[in-house]
Amino acid sequence: MLVIDALRAPPPAAPDALIETGSTALPTDDASDQSIPSTYRIRNGDTLSTIAERYRIRVETIRQLNPSLNPLALAPGDTITLRAP
């Protein structure tokens, strides 16, 4: 019985624990937030996830604002929209 208890995963975190992020702000759906630049020029090594994290927005928001964007073909120098005009 002791071996079985040692293999059990810890209980899932409480919902409040998932929301608490310390100093890291949660992503926002507000694509009109003036603190977010309206456009972003892709740099080498960028992914939608890293861009979203940098500006605290959701990947889905970037995809909605850039419907023709292929996330697997981001090219340095290309410009994407991060905030609704």
C-alpha cells in the first residue's frame, strides 16, 4: 500500500491557485489596450506564444487579428497586428 501511495499524483491545484501568478499578469482579451503596440515586427526565433507572453495577450487574440497568418511560417521582418485599431 505504501508503494501505491508514493506513485499517486498530488491533488490538482485549487482554481484560485491557478489564477495567482505573483508578478506575472494574466493574458488579456482586450485587443484595444493602449499599452499594447498596434503592430509588431517578427524577429528571429519568435513564436506566437512568445509574442503573446511578451505583451500579455492571448495567442487566440493574435490569430483573430491576423486571420491569414500561418503560425508555422513566421518570417523575421513580417509585421503582425497586436491590437485592434
